[in-house]
Amino acid sequence: MSSPSLLTAQERMESIKAGAIAAVAGGLTMASLMAIEQSLLPQAVSAGPSLAIAAFCTFLFGVTYRYIVRADVNPHLRSGAVGAFALVRGLSQIETLETPLAWQSAVLLGESFALFAIAQLVLAGAMQRSMLQPFGAAVPEAEASAQRG
């Protein structure tokens, strides 16, 4: 089997970078949401997942988001990715509750939408600032050197 091309390796590194950026954004968002929840309802036990799970979910979102949006500026792709991840996460949390109340469902769904929307905003900002390349935009180092020289 042939070794992966430089393009493939660079694309993979960009995807890992996208995942890491999203994981940090997701972890910070979840920590903030949990702090707000604890200040409003100190006696309540958080129904949300741990910070590690939230960070892992947003890591996967970041990797997937980079492949979904590519260099396209279609806002439906961006919001659809957020909606799909948020609904899957939020609805699966609601499903685990014995008898979910409407406010609990709203909080869990809102938390999920906030988590992925903020991760999307951070990823979009990183792409705008060229800190992160959309899928297909990464140029292999050898090709970049040839273009410069």
C-alpha cells in the first residue's frame, strides 16, 4: 500500500487542529454553562455530561464541520451542522431522563445549541483569520515551496 500524500497528511493535521480548537471552545462553553446553572440552581445536579464528554463531542464536531463547510459560504451548511449535532446531543440527553419536564428539555436543547453554535463561531473565526484552512485548501509544503521559489 502506498504512503499517504503530503496533502492527505496536511489535511489530517488541519482536521485535528479544527477538532482541538472546537474542543477548547466547547470545554470553556460547557464550564461556563455549568457555572451559570450552579449559580441559578445550587441544589440541582447537572443533567449535562461532563466537561470531558462535551469537549470530545465538540472535537468531533470540529473535525466534521471542517469537512462539511469546505470553502463553501452556504449558511445552510453551517447552521445545519450546528442543528444536527445539537439535536442529536440534546435529544439523547432528554431520552435518558425518567420523566422529562418541558423546562428540562428546553435547557438541555438550549445547552446543546449553545455548545455547538459557539464552537462553530470559533471555527469560523479561525478560518477567517487563516489560522485554520477549510478542507481542500491546505497546500502541501513541497508545493508551497515551489510556488514561493
